[in-house]
Amino acid sequence: MLNSLLKDLSKMAFLNALLLMSFPLFAQNPERIFGEVAKTESGVEVATSDGKYIFRYFTPEIVETAFIPSEEEYTAKSHAVVLEPQAVNFTVSEEKESVIIDSEGLDIVVSKMPFQVTYFFEGEKVISEKTGYTKGEELEKLDFNLTETEVLMGGGARALGMNRRGNRLELYNRAHYGYETKSELLNFTLPVVLSSEKYLLHFDNAPIGFLNLDSNFSNTLSYETIGGRKTYQLVVGKTWENIVGNYTLLTGRQPLPPRWALGNFSSRFGYHSRREVEETIEKFREEEIPVDAVIIDLFWFGHEITGTMGNLEFATDSFPNPEEMMHNLAQDGVKTVLVTEPFILTTSKRWEEAVQNDILAKDSLGNPFTYDFYFGNTGLIDIFEPGAQKWFWKIYEELTQMGVGGWWGDLGEPEVHPEALIHAAGTANEVHNIYGHYWAKLIHEGYENAFLDQRPFILMRAGAAGSQRFGLMPWSGDVNRSWGGLKPQPEISLQMGLQGLAYMHSDLGGFAGDNLNDELYVRWLQYGVFQPVYRPHAQEEVPSEPVFREERTKELSKKAIELRYQLLPYNYTLAFRNSAEGLPLMRPLFFEEPDNFRLYSDAGTYLWGKNFLISPVLRENIKEQQVYFPKGSNWFDFYSGKKYPGGSTATIQLKEEHIPTFVRGGAFIPMAKPMQTTQHFSAEDIELHYFFDREAGETEDILYHDDGESPEALASGDYELLYLKGRTEGGKLHLSVLKKPGKAGKTSEFNETEIIVHNLQSGPKEVLLDGKRIPFEYNNKDCRLIIPVALKQKITNLTIIN
């Protein structure tokens, strides 16, 4: 007890000392006067002269701070946060100059005079408020002190470079048609900031505003808004995996997508008829290019781009008997995905129905708010109105029963959203940034209630913090079909993965413009192998589908798509890790070297999961490019087997057939045999590839497998895990496979496999399976050892003796 008390006193003294040292460096709020402190059931309240602070812990590494001005009431409701506060041990001590909230994780020090709030983690200062909350004529603001050197990321999807410090980012979801290397504003603007100092701030508020990432170079970070909650969560962790995992624990984890969503999509703007759809898919079959889905853009409900949006039913002259079409496609392993938009045009077939059912957003007099935009004169579905939700979902439900396999929500920023328009939940500006969020929620919850055996596929162009928990699949908007359009795509996906939306991807090949550039197209599709969703999509003047490109382009594209399908078991395991732990599929290199500040500005090379290092080709007509290999592992060229030490930089000669791809030494890469569709994929199709590296020590990994479609597979335990381990000892390589079902009594689907060991410079003397010699095959040219293995036991042990 005495030791514990002394330790606590020592910690308090240390925190006070750190705080005092920071006073000369950072501004405080001289206007705000400390009143009193009180410990409550939910946390700690600190009264001040102009309001009160409420601090509460969600976990030891997540703390929420809310400031409630004297003239306002506290609003508890959050659209983003779903985590319930957990029991966290903390004490509150009031000293002469400060109040110390000492927890098992984050500590908070409230300085009394001048007033300031500072946060500490593991004895290190994390961040402090500058003046905290202030109110101006137009905007309310929360501001914070920055160190001079920290790199800032976040703000949603932007094309600005990985380090976004120096920008004042508008928080208003908006499309940017044909953007290239720079776009300050895109479809997902999130009030999230991440720092190279290893913390994340989430400003938990819906209305529009700005994130000012030190644009005036005063070492100040500020959140500015037109109104709403003055609430933020500070998230920390010992590693970047911990930080992102904590944030997705707070705002919700992405459900497992259907396995087919990791396959290839056939998509364009757009297919005009059933015949065009069926002929395109038949072309994929003739060329033996794998495909799992076809996306039908707005021509499914009308012949023209303008005038028909809101019909929300098949145009049966161009799409006769759509149920039969979708049934036949599904029989062939191809899902049908339809586009929908939230606009009901006054010229559409459903306009009168929409007015009579009172499902549209209103004007100040309570009438449907109508206005003109590109597609015609329109009203907007009020996604926040319960009656409108029921009306809209009924259409989705009926079409899903007809055979629709997935949904695309387009223009959901909303693309045109007049300020004077009023929703059930507030003004247009108050709810603009969460419109797509609640649209995805509508579809997700509809599936939960009506289609219990089907995982939804929800492709959305806009969303908000936390939208990942509704299974939302974001994409990066109408990027230009150019090298300038390709260049920022890794940055956008990496940034969004850090902010919870790990399935951010691009229209492969680029969307906007009629640029026919075969090298660009191939390089984009090769990059797409290692991005979350594989979906070529473009305006139709130049085909987006590889089956309609010239022969060499088609051949190279086919190679890329086949590799995507080979990696299905690896990618599906990444999806599982994202769903279970919140880990991004695409990861920046600073995950490997968090103290290497140079890597915080680099998106040119990234990690695909834990075990692949990818360096996409983002420039035209180049023959070589430099690649940095992060420390902690050796890396092997996926194609040649050449070894590159961690911490080194090498000039890589580029090949037409693929982009530079490397595998971590000691890694297991589960791969699948060739397939035309994921429909018939099974555990028997999996090969286990091990990339031998004598310096790797002991390594381990997992492989996740389930039926690929049941929404409850994880919750019910209807899945199987393989735990894979490798260890080198003397002249022996030991590999083990442990089969672990998600629930007792589940029959294993893993009966036989091939274990393929790469990078062995000579054939082994013998191979032992559970102590008994077995046959093997060694390929001198490829330095590969192939071992057929029967996985009859719960644990299978393999010993390769050199």
C-alpha cells in the first residue's frame, strides 16, 4: 500500500513537472477560470467560469472530452461512437495548481491558472488544448498545441500527400470530377486527425466545418464547426496497429464482406441492356478471365442519363425479364449489383408516390424541396425520416428478392444539397456529412432483418466516421483516367484505412475522360491486385473491361486478375483481421518503423496486409524505381526470389508483366488454385506457401476460412482457423499447422494441401511428416520445395532436413 502510494505521488509530481515545463512553450486560456472538480458515475466533471468539461474513459487508451458552454445543454447522442464505456481504474487528485486524473492508461492534467487540459500516456505528453473551446461570429472552435515536427494525417479522402499539415481542410463531402494529383475536397471528409506522435483525435460532431492542420504555421491544430457537439475522443496505443484497432473498437468494426466481393467486377458507365450485360459476361468466359460480379449503372431504370432517376425499377424493354437475367448470371457465379441514388426526379415514375408518402426533404413551409441539378428537377429522399426509410428499404427488399446481389449508392454526398433544405434530423448543413452514413445504415439493417443468410455488399460514394460498421465499401470518386489520376490512389486508400474505412479503392483504369492508354490501364490493374476491391470502371467511350482491350493489354490484365484470385485466401484472411481487429488491408510503412519520420510522408510503397510489400508503378515509360525495405525483416522478390535486407534501399528494374512485389522472410502466404469465379472455391483449393529465410527466426500467421456468405459465421463460430508456424533450428526447418474450428464439433474442411517452400537453395535430404518420411518434389530452377500433406490430425508437424 505504501509503495503504491509513493508511486502515485511520484507520478503526480512527474506530471506536474512536465506540465510546468510546457507552460512557456504553449498558449493557455487566460479567460477560463477553474471552478471545481467532481467525480461522477461516468467520469469526471470540471466546472469553469464559462461552462464545464466532462471527461470519461471508454478504455485505458481512449478518453472522451466534452465541453458544454454555460448556455447549452449536453448532447449525448453520437452518430459515430458505438463502444460502451468500460470499467477503467482512475483516481482524481486536486493540487494547488492542478487537477490530476491518474488512470491505468491515459492521464489528464487540468491546470487551474492559466486554464489548460493536457494528456499523458506512459509518462510522455501526448497533446494539450491551446485555448480549448472558443466561439466566433460564424464558427465554434476547439484548438490544440502541436510540436514543430509532427506529421499530421486524416481529414478523410484527399489528394494532398500523406503529410497534410499546413492545410485547412473543409469538412463537406463533395464530388470532384476528373481530379488528378491534387484534390483538397472529395467524397469522404472525416473529422479525424492522426499524428506521427502516435495519437488520433476524433471530433465527434456531424455539422460541416473545417479541420485546420496548422495552416497559419503557429503550431496549432483546430476543429472548426457551424455548431453541434464540442466533443472529441483521444485515442492512443503502443503501436499503430493498437491505435487503429482502438479507433475501430470505438466507432465499430467492418463486418466480413461476402467472399465474392474480393473477386473481379465487370463495370462501366454503363450497360444499356440485358443483351449488353450477358454478352460482356460471356466474353469474360470466352477469354477465361475470372469475374464474380457485374455492376449495372443508371441505364437499368431508364434509357437516358437525364429525366429518369428515381424510377427505381427495371426498364423492361431494354432489360426484359430481369429476374431471369439475374438468376442465370448467379447460376454462372456472377452477382448483379445495381446503382441507386437518393434523388427522385419530378419527371420520374415514382414522383407522385414519393410526395404522397411524404418521404422527401422539405422547404421552410413543409413542402417537398425541389431544385435543378444535372439529372433534372428533383427532390431528395429524407434518409433521416423513419417513414422515408421504410419506403426506400421496401424497394431494396423487393429487388433483392428478385435476385439483386449487391447495391451501389451513388451521389450520396448528396451531390447537390441546398442549404435551405430541411431534414427530419436538422438542416442540410447539419446533416450533410452523415447522409451517406445513414443511407448505408438503412441497407445494412434491412439485410439484418430480411436476409439472414446473406452478407450485404454496399458500395457508397460518401460516408462518415464509423460508416465501416455498416459494411460500407468506399471508393475514391470520379478520378481522371490519367497518370495524374493514378498517382494519389495509394495515398487515399492508406489514409482512409487509418481512419477506419479500410476498403477504400479506386475505379481501376480511371473513370473520367476518353484517354486510351494501355500502359496506364495495365499498371492500374496491376496495382489493383493489392487494393481492397478489384473493380475496373469508367465512362464507356473507352472500355473499362479487359476483355475489350487489345491483345497484349488483355493478356497482361488477365495475369493481374488471375493473381488476384490466387491471393483470395490471403485476402480473405486480411478481411477477417480487419473485421476482428480493425487492421487495415493497406498499411503505411511506418507501421513497421513508427519512429522513422521520413516514412510518414511516403505512400509510394506500402504493405498489403503484414506480409506483402508493394511498390506500384505510378509514372509513364519508366524502367526502374527505388524501393525502401523496412527494418525488422528481409524481403524477397515475389517473382525472382531475390533477397533484399530490411533497412536497405534498392533500384528495382521494372517488368511489363507485374509491379514490384515482395514478401516478408518467414511469411506464410495461402494461395488458391486457378478459378473462374469464387462460387466454387473451397478449402481444398488452398496451397500454403512459406518463404524461407534463415534469419527470420520463429514466425507465425493464421488462415481464416468460412462459407463466404453467412453474416453470422464469426458470431456463431461457423468458421475454421489454421495457425501456421515456422522455425529454423540448426539444419532443420520446422513447420506446423494447427487446425482450430470456431466451435467444438465443427468438421474440418482442411483435409489435404500442398506446402510449398520458397527460397531453398538446395533440395532437402528428407522431409518428415509427424516423424515419418514422406515424398516431396524439389525444383532446382525455382528453388521451390513442394510437399503434398494430408492434414488428418489437429496438429500437423513438418520437418525439412537440409
